[in-house]
Amino acid sequence: MADYNYLFKYIIVGDAGVGKSCLLLQFTDRRFRAEHDMTIGVEFGHRVVEIDDQRIKLQIWDTAGQEAFRSITRAYYRGATGALLVFDIGRRATFDHLAQWLLDARQNAQPNMVIILVANKSDLERREVSTEEGAWFARQNGLFFLETSAKTGQNVESAFLDTARQIYENLQAGMY
Ligand code: GDP
Ligand code: MG
């Protein structure tokens, strides 16, 4: 017997260096690595969470370097019900590229995939993108929104759990 009732596939997208692998590691292992050798690090992660007494396994896919070549394929998106679209509040260009990432996702993902815009590195003192700008982009595009820090752990749980609850509700409503 499986040790969970549901399996949700998540993907994490966004420019290289925004903290995707660190967010995954923080969520699955509750730790942070400052070193820069994450490419050979995690490509997948998983964790079982509970919603309404149901055990839900979140299976999380990390692009692990492919983002540099923009070779994210349909296979990567296939079956995904949740997505973290990540940018770095300390690097404006990663925010400017969001529209392109979103277009990619809309073209390749299944309908009703729940997307959260994740403004990562909220611990940084020097910022290039304000909270308001992030919130505005999310509102314009119908995305959830949170500012996170994969370093301190701030809001990392919520980024996954809030979306998991929405996916769970969509599932109950027969949307997948
Ligand atoms: P990826 O290419 O999107 O997977 O990015 P990584 O997870 O490899 O992170 C890129 C760099 O940003 C690494 O040096 C991390 O230590 C750093 N980093 C990731 N998340 C945070 C964060 O929340 N705060 C700070 N200050 N640094 C972070
Ligand atoms: Mg990575």
C-alpha cells in the first residue's frame, strides 16, 4: 500500500541562479547551502504533506541547469499540477523574464496548473524589485504570490502548502 493518498507533480521554473534548487532543498530537507555547486545537486525532491487528513506526496522537479538553454520540454510540464515561478528580488533581469517563462508554461502545461510567483532572496538588503511590483505582476496574471528566502526559510513552507491546498480543492472540484 502506498504511504500517500495523492501524488502532485510540481515544477520549479525561472532564470538560472534565482534559487530554485535552494528552495527545493529548504522545503524537502530544511537546510540551505551557500556553495554554488547545486547543478549536480537535486533534480528531484519529494515530501509528503497533510491536507484534510489526506497524505499528499509532492513530487518536485527542478530544471537543474537546463534553463540556460531554454530547453524545457513538454515532458517537463506533463502532468504538473503545481508550479513555482521564481525570480530574484536582487536581480531585475530575472523579473523582466517572467513574462517569457509564463508564456512557456501556458503553452506547455495542462490547464488549471496552479502557479505561484515566488519573489526569492527576501533576506537581501539590496533589492531591485519591490514587493508591490511582484504583487502587481501576480495579480495581472492570476498567480499566487509570496516573497521567500530559501536562506532563512521564510515562507518556503507556505509557497508549497498554499498551492497544494488549491490543487487539492481543484481536484475535489473535478478540474483535472
Ligand atoms: P538555481 O540556479 O535557480 O537553482 O539557483 P540556486 O538554488 O543554485 O541558487 C543560486 C545562488 O543563490 C546560490 O549561491 C545560493 O546560495 C543563492 N541563494 C538561493 N536562495 C537564496 C536566498 O533566499 N537568499 C540568498 N541570500 N541567497 C540565496
Ligand atoms: Mg538549480
